[in-house]
Amino acid sequence: MYSKFIARLPSQLVHKAVAKPGMLRGRSSAGVLLFKRLASIKVKTPQFPESISEGTLAQWIKKPGEHVEKDEEIASVETDKIDAPVIAPSAGLLKECLVEEGDTIGIDQDIAIIDDSAAGSASAQPEAAPKAEEPAAPVKEEVKPEPAAPKQQEAPAAPTPAPTPAPAAPRQEPAAPAAPAAPKSQPKVEASPAASAPSVAFSRKEERVKMNRMRLRIAERLKESQNRAASLTTFNECDMSAVIALRKKYKDEILKETGVKLGFMSFFTKACTQAAKTIPAVNGSIEGPNGGDTIVYRDYCDLSVAVATPKGLVTPVVRNAESLSLVEIERSIAELSSRARNGKLTIEDMAGGTFTISNGGVFGSLYGTPIINLPQTAVLGLHAIKERAVVVNGQVVPRPMMYLALTYDHRLVDGREAVTFLKLVKEFIEDPAKMLLA
């Protein structure tokens, strides 16, 4: 009895009947027929780090009605520092989105509902859709071309009577020159709107876009740095000839053996960690209440590397850079930079830096003053390498030169210490063998 009744019902009604909690199971002559109850699973916000209490739903990757797989990313949540993916806890149909794109969401908040019992029916629906569209297409194509053809054939019939008045034109000889004058005046009238076109070509359009959370946080941090730190910048220049020659000699061998591209960042990282042993204040920080009343010195260096991403500047950290080799430093920087550009950084990747290097030279910057990344005390700015005339042993020769800029917090680092630190970095770069003796 139950089997005959269900066989007559459309699939939609069977789906609704299953949703009723009262209908649990029934018996028929064919055997036991089980009814599954529709289960709705609520999707919650991803787990935020301790320092973050809310975020913004940046994008719904999946839309309501679409099928999702377990552990598939269905949305992206933007926080002050990172983008956190929203993962589907179960396979099924995305039944409802409880928040819109751009809404602020908190910790452990419900943001979507997944119907895990509709996993099988989702794949069958898209197959039926194209079948309904196929018969409609040929009907439109047959009707349109038939009336269009006779209309185009009737149109050329109109110019046929035109040759009859043609013989009357030669009777009036003075009127003939007036006729060609008319077509000459017509292009002049058409040229006048073309002359006014440049005034229309100029655009004064404005577009207002709300700043994302990361950009707002960057702006807040940079302004806080300017307000709190007594920032001062000292400059120097270094000859890159020795490092360029060393890199050129070994880069192919290192790439073949390790798969790592040897760059300049590893040399500057090593030079800074060696110079920080002589000037530890550059690697220190001021901490404590009311702007800080305690100086923190460290025997390790966690190097923050500035990386430009589409959403803003981030500074992932290379841990214990002083203990790493040049190849290990380059590998760490490459991995962190790749994750940063793909939006895969975690909060742990950017926490706890003690010194920052910002390489604006990759974009062609010749000179600049970087801003301190609080609570750090100093930041080194690298710039473009340019061939310049310099004096070497009394002779003017061309050398690849780079300007270096060290911005430091004058509350902790004095001018003598800042200049000495930058001079040591310069010497290590111009003679890399010194780093082995430091």
C-alpha cells in the first residue's frame, strides 16, 4: 500500500514527505521502506585567532542551491590580518546563506545552512535543464529568416524609377554645378559633431570603494607608528659588485641542487643579523604601559619581510634568521611570499617579528624612508640597483650602487648606533667574506 502510494507521488512531494518527522518508516509487500529525515547542518564562522574578535564576509564562493563537498571552501572571511576560509562541515546542498557579502560576523556565528540529505539530488538537476532549452532554439531560427528575406529584396525596387528623371537634368546646364555643391556641404555638417567630440571624451567619473578590513588595519598601524615612535632615517649607499658576482657564480648550482633561487634578500638578512649582534638595540623593542617603560633585548632575530599583496602590505616572519643559511633564508622568504600573495597566511606567520626589511627596489624605487613596524625599533629599506660613477682607488669607475635607508626609533636607538649599524651592513654587503668572521 505504501509503495503504490509513493510511486504515484512526484519527486518533490516525496522530498517533502521525507521532511516530516512523523513519517519514520512504513512496510509494504516488497519489504521495508525507510524514510530519511532531512538534516540541516549549520555552518559557523571559522575559528579566529585570539587577537581577532570579528571579521567581514568577503565572498560567497558557493551560492544557495549549489552542491558542496565536505571540507570544500564555500566562503571567505576577511579579518584585520588574514583571510580565513569557511569550510563545509558536510557534503550536501547549500540551502541558505544567513549573512550577505560585506556583513560583519562575530565568533561562533551561524552563517549558512547545508542540507546533507540532498547530496544525491543536486547532481541530477543540472542534467534536466539543458534538455528543456533544446526544443526552444530551432523554433526561433525558423521564423526569423523567412520574413527578413523578402523585405530586403523589396527595398532595392525603389531606386529603379530614379533613372527616368535623369535625362531632364542636362536641359538646365547652369543648375548642374549646384548639384555637386550639395554633397560637399553635407560632409561639413557631419564634421562639426566630430570637432566637438574631444569635449565629450574627457571623463569626470568618481568611484567610492569602502576600505577592506586589512587596509583599515594597515592605515591604523602606520598612523600609530608615526604618532608613537620618534622616527628618524639615516642613509648610506653600498657597492653591490661583490654580491652580484657571488650570486652569478653560484645561483645556477644552487638552483640545480636545492631548487631555490638565490636572491639579494638573503645577503641583507644575514648582514642585518650579524650587525645586530654589535648593535642589539636595533633588534630590541620598547614595551609596557603608557607608551612603554621597559626595553626588551633579544639574542635571536625574527625577520619580518614586507610583501605587497592585492589587498595590502603584509609582513610574514622568518623565524631565527640568525641561525639559517642563505639558502634556508631564501626558501623561507619564497614560501611566505607565495602564501601571502595567495591569501594563505596564518596569524602565526605574521606574529612576533623583531626587525623588518622592506625591498622597494623590486618596484624601481631609488630612494625612500620606510615606516617602523611597531613594536619593533627599526626597519631597513632597500632600493633599486643603478650603475653610477664612483671613485675607487683614485679612479672614476661605473659600479652597481644601491641606496640603503634605516628608519629607527630615536627613543631607544641613538644616532651613533643607527649609523654604526647601517655602516656594518654596508661593509658586509661590499665584502661578504666578513660575515664569516663576524
